Amino acid sequence: TLNDNAGEFEGLDIEAGRQAVIDNAGAEGWLISVEPYTHSVGHCDRCETVVQPLVSEQWFVRMKELADPAYRAAQDGRLTFVPDRFKGVYDNWLENIHDWTVSRQQWWGHRIPIWYCQDCGDAHASLEERLEACPSCGGAVKQDPDVLDTWFSSGLWPMSTLGWPDETPDLKRFYPGSVMETGYEILFIWVARMVFLGLEFMGEVPFHTVYLHGIVRDVEGAKMSKTKGNVIDPIEVTSEYGADALRYTLVTQSSPGNDSRLSLQRVEASRNFGNKLWNATRFALRSIGESEIRLDAEGPVRPSGELTLADRWILSRLDDVTQSSTRLIESYQFGEAGRQINDFIWSELCDWYIEVAKVDLRNESSQAPQVLAYAIERSLRLLHPFMPFITEALWQQVPHLGESIMIASWPVAGERDVDAEQAFGSLIELVRGIRNARAEAGVEPAKWIAAHVYPGALADSFEAMRAPLGFLARIADDQLTIARGAPDHLPQSRTVLAGAVVASLPLSDLVDLAAERERLEKELAVTNMERTRAEAQLGNESFVARAPEAVVAVQRERLARASEQITVIERRLVELAG
């Protein structure tokens, strides 16, 4: 409402007061015209009430002298942004900066260090001591009732938390810091102010990298607010799903500078991942049993010597995810790093290696216990930044060295075993194909079947993995044939292709020959398209000359693989026709 300065309009609300002023001006003959005027009307972001402009006396900080050093720091590389597109936003703000209103009419905050003399009216500043009397006339003084903008106080955070303005040991050791992580929406009001205040008072930028995350929105993409009633309470979510599940969800669905949507279904999936890890580790501990696990300064010793193909494969896959997640974390791609670690633990360690280990552990000379201990312990260390509580609890139970996983060293990747990855990858592909064939033929999951496998150059590897192959694909050992060379004749049965590996499943009573022929014809069409694409790429001289050798090699491998599959499929179609 209008106050006593409004005269006869005192007591009216804003809208009524405006109309009364217009009516009065018209009645007095002072009104020339009324015209529509389009402009930006400020609204409160909470209640959406129109914010009314009011002229008042405030304290300002002149920004030109502060902004220039902060701008130069971003140009000469002392300050970098992740993602780097925000450097342009930062630069634009500093290039067009206005003086900063730092006084606020609030009950809390740092008081403005200005005192006014009640006698002579002079204003005096005192930064370190409270003024008791006017330095000019000795009269009584009264401190300015306003407080500093909270972002002025917050801008001192990198220094004040370390004891500044005193020259404390912490200040000398920890200033400047390395990375500042915060939301992009406070790039101006906090980050930039920390930078220019740090440069002003310390002579150095307070950190060298600014990592900016996005806003966590609701599942529909709307900004959370109490007014809308769409706030997800982290306390309630943590109570139901656990802190690790919420933390993992928030990290893995984020990417630098981009908003994310939070759904409870994602949090539930993260909790299920934690349960999977818990069960896998408990199985590993039971399987290790009384086995002697060799330890060194880093924990379980990396297994070597007589290793099975599965052992070599999981160690190589662990090396790969260690290398890739390290690279991703160092480049601030935390979400992708967490997803890759999840894929390794769930889809490779749990779904495949632990299943194979159930067979290998029957052999007393097997190194499966050492491999399990090594792989689980390293996996827990990789996952710890994303799920700190469950990984700490499990790490304390597995063979390890040290007091806590939180101070254990980050794993270092070894050399990958590409041959093992390719060979075991073919076995995985074959098992998946056999499982699909069984399901399509209606074979009960528990029923043991017969199979003729033609691994080609991988015959030795498949023979060594005979027991796990039979266990995973539910093939009876006395009905599993692993033959060398290409198949000369495939009886009327279901054919499964896994690259160059061929399996024949004599499900004669269950196979619909017409459906099998139709399936193979569709597979032949798809494979022909794959071969055509690879031939086109390799027939492009510019591609072969300019593309990296590894990329060209991939196309050559695709061409060779497609050609082999086409040969097998065509032979199988001929047999079905006969």
C-alpha cells in the first residue's frame, strides 16, 4: 500500500493508487494521453507477485576495477570452465558488468561497516574495530542498519573458511583450491564474485577449474518448488531407498552443464544395483571360503600363471573399465563413468564371470577364488565415489589392506588381453544365441539339450571352456560335441551363429522347419546389408587413406565376419531345402 508520502492517496494499494492518480490527473486537466507500453515486469519467483520498483539509497561496489582481472584470468587459462561453453557466458557478463548493490535490508548478515555521527552527520568506515565515537567531532555514532549482500559474504568463502584475513597454515596450504563444483545458475552471483574477490585480496584465483552442473528437475522436466508441490524430499527418498541409491542416481544421470530429471523409478533401479552388488560379494565371500588369498600393498594380488579363458577375460574387462572410468572422471564425465562401472559389475562380473566361477570353483587348483577376490575388491574401489556406504561395508568384509576404502588408492589399469576378450566374447554371444533358440523353440529352461559346436580357430579355447559352456547353455556334457573345422553337414536342426562360431542344436521334435527357413532368410538379408556397408566403406579410397587404422581394421573385421556368416547361412538354407 502507499505510505504517507503519497498524500491524499495514502492507504491505497498499488493498482488502485495508480488508477486514482490517472483519474486525478484527468480531472485536473493534466493528462495528455493514455497509451499502451510494452516492457518487462519483474515478478517474484516464488509467489509470482509483481515486484514494485522503489527508489532508495543503497551501497554499491564499483565493479570495473574488480571485473578486469577476473576477465583476464579466464582469457589466459588460469581459470577454465566445464563445460567450456560457459566461458562465453562468464566473459559476456564481465564485459557488460554493472556496479554491484551490496546493501540489504535484512535482519541477518554482515553489518555494513559504516558509522554515522549523530552530531556532525559525517560517515566513517572502520573495517577492524567498532567505532565508539566520531573521529571528526567526538560525537555519538550509529552503525548503518543494513547488511552486506549474502553473495558478498559467500564470495569470501574460499578464503574465510581457511582463516583469512589471518595468515593461517590452512590458508597457505589450501589456497588456491583446485576445482569448484556448483550449479550454472549461480555462475554470476557466486562463482564470478569468488574469483574477483580472491584476486583482489589474495592475488590469485581461488580455483583453477569451475565444474557447473545443471538443475535437478522433476520427472516431467519442471523445476521443483514447494508452490508447485513437486519437490522430491531427499530425506524421504533416502529413508526408503538408501543414500547410496539417491547419490548414484543423481550422479549417473547428470552431465556437465545440463539439467536432469529425477524419477523414483531410477532411484529404485539404483537400489537394485546395490542389492546385486551385495549379493555378488556375499557369494564371492562364500566361494572364497578358507582359500588363502595372496595380498600385497594394494590388496589382493593380481592373479597370474595358469588362468582360464574366463579368468583372463574378466581381468581384461576390469582393466578396460578401470582405464575408461579413470579417463572419464579426469575429464569430469562423472555420469558416464558411473554407468560404465555399473555395466561392468552387473553385466560382466555378475552375469558372466560369477556364473562361470560356479563351475570353476569345483576345481581345487582353480584360481577363481583369487580372481574373485581381486575383481570384487577393485570393483568396490571403482564404485566407492558413487556409492560410498555399501562399498565401505563390503570392502571391510573382503580380503584387503588398510583401514578404510575411502583412503585406499585408486586402481591402476593393467594391459588388456584382447585375445581373451574376443574369444570369451564369442562364447558369450553363442550362449545368448542358444538361449534365444531354446526360448523360441519352447524348450523348458531346466531341460538339458544336445549341441554340436564348430568354433573354428577358437576350438582349443572352447574345449577348455567345455564345462562352463554346457552349464551356461544347459547342454548335457555327454551330448556336447566341439568339433574342429567348418561343419560339413548340419542335420535338420536349429543353427546358431556367433561370428565365426557355429552351433547346431538338434531339436528335431521342436523345430518348425518352415519357420527356421524364414528366420535364416531374414538373417541372411541383414547380414548381406552389413557386408554391403563394409564393402562400401572399404571401397572408398578417401576413407581408407584418411581414417585411423583402427577404424579401417574394424570395417575389415566386419566384412570378414559377415562373409563367413553368409557362407554358413547359405549352406544351411541348402540343407533345409534338401
